[in-house]
Amino acid sequence: TVFSNAALNLGEQMVERKIDLIYGGGSVGLMGLISRTVFNGGCHVIGVIPRALMPQEISGETVGEVRVVDDMHERKAEMARQADAFIALPGGY
């Protein structure tokens, strides 16, 4: 899809610029594509995921470092602490 192609391009651009990734920790969807692209390109990947979402958002192998937190508030706070910038993508693709 056009969204998948854009996600792959974003991941490639991050690798080219040596930008690490802090993200929600899921292995599916657009962020799964980006996380694998960034990780396979040699950049550091940190996924932050609430324990309750692990069964829904992690399917198969994870990449990089996975930090499990108690809830969405803690997830957002940890991601904000670690990040220098934010990019939002559509979900469900």
C-alpha cells in the first residue's frame, strides 16, 4: 500500500541519517515495518509497550530493546523522555 511504502521510505531515511527509533513497541503494522527497517539498518531501536498490550501488538519476533511498562501514561512519558522529535502515522495498516 501507499502507507507501507511511505513507512519503508521513512525507515530508510532514518537509517541514512543515523537516527535511532523510540516507538510504541509493536511488531505489526507500519511501526513494525519501520522498526525492522531501522534495526536492520544498524540503528538503535527501543520499543516501549504496556504489559496489557503485548499480546495484541507483538506478533512474532521483536527487534531491538523492548521496555515493558505498566500503562499508557508510563509509555508516553518514557517515550517523551527518550525522544528528540515525534512522528505520527495512521494506525491499522
